[in-house]
Amino acid sequence: MMFGWGMGWGGWLMSLFWLVPLALIVFFVLRFLPTGTGGVGGPQQDSPERILDDRFARGEIDLETYQTQREALAQARGKR
């Protein structure tokens, strides 16, 4: 018995046949599952300005409210 040392080309090709798909599966799982760290696919923390912009774009608030809150946010950021 050679315990795998005498596999030859056939054994190496068989190993690659299983190693490549396994590596691809691991890559795609790590790439596309949410990690919770804000990476790709992960939850992203929106800034207050971004949330305000989204609310205005959806029509939840009017222009006057948007401008007032945007100014308040700018002033609050300037005080820090």
C-alpha cells in the first residue's frame, strides 16, 4: 500500500474535480450571505440624512419639513 502517494494524474484530477466545486461553493456562500458587518449583502446603517432623503423621495414629508429637518441635522453635526 502506498497510502495515496502513488495516485498519479488520475488521482490528482479526481482531487481537483472535487476541490474546485467545493471552493466555489465556499466562495459564493461567504460572498452573498449577510454577515452583519455591513459587507456585501449585509445590513447597512443609513445616515440620518439618507433616511430623510428617502422619506422625502417617497412623499412621506413635504419640502418645508424636509428643508427644516435637513438644516437641523446640519446644525447638530456642526456642534459635535
